Amino acid sequence: MAKAERHSNPFGWILLGALVGAIATAGVLLMASTMNFDRGYEQGPAEIRTAADDAAATAAARRTPVAAAPRPEAPPPVATVPAPAAAVEPPPVDAQMADDAAAAGMTSRAGDEHPTN
């Protein structure tokens, strides 16, 4: 009889690679977080100051003059309210307009003002 071949599971290798990668990443982050990076720009061994740095430090140390408050403005003149226009009388409604409005459902034909046909 033929000898049975043994096949490896690729999912297992993928899972093992992801696990090793996560552990390696955690180790690198742990080592990087314990290093001393607190020295910063101001306390570095070779601090480089430029003319812009000096100008910014001088401007920050200098006091800015306080401007006097402007005089308050005079209140604006009160506008006069125009008189209301005379009431406009609505146009007269004839029987044809009332019939058209009733046919369109825009009015209720309550009342004997306009007789029905």
C-alpha cells in the first residue's frame, strides 16, 4: 500500500504568524516607551537657535501697549414709522368665480348668497 502523505494546515501557520507579529509589536512598543525621550528641544546637547527663535522670544517678553477704549458712538436716529396704507377692498366675487371655486373644492357653498344651478 502507498504511504499516506501528510499535509500541513495553512490556517495554523497564518495564525502562528499573526501571534508572533503581535508579540513582536508589543515588545517593540514596550521598549520604545521605556526609553528616555524627555530631553526635548530646549535641553538638547546641541540646541540650534535661529533668528526666528530669538525674535519670537523677544516679542513674547515685550509688553504690548494697551490701546485706549474708543468713544462710544451716539445712538442712531430713531426712524419714523410710516402710517399704514389704507385697507384695500377685496375684488367682488361673481357667481362664475364662486362656482369655479366650489368645483375645485376651495370653498364651502354655505349660504344663500349664490344660488346653485
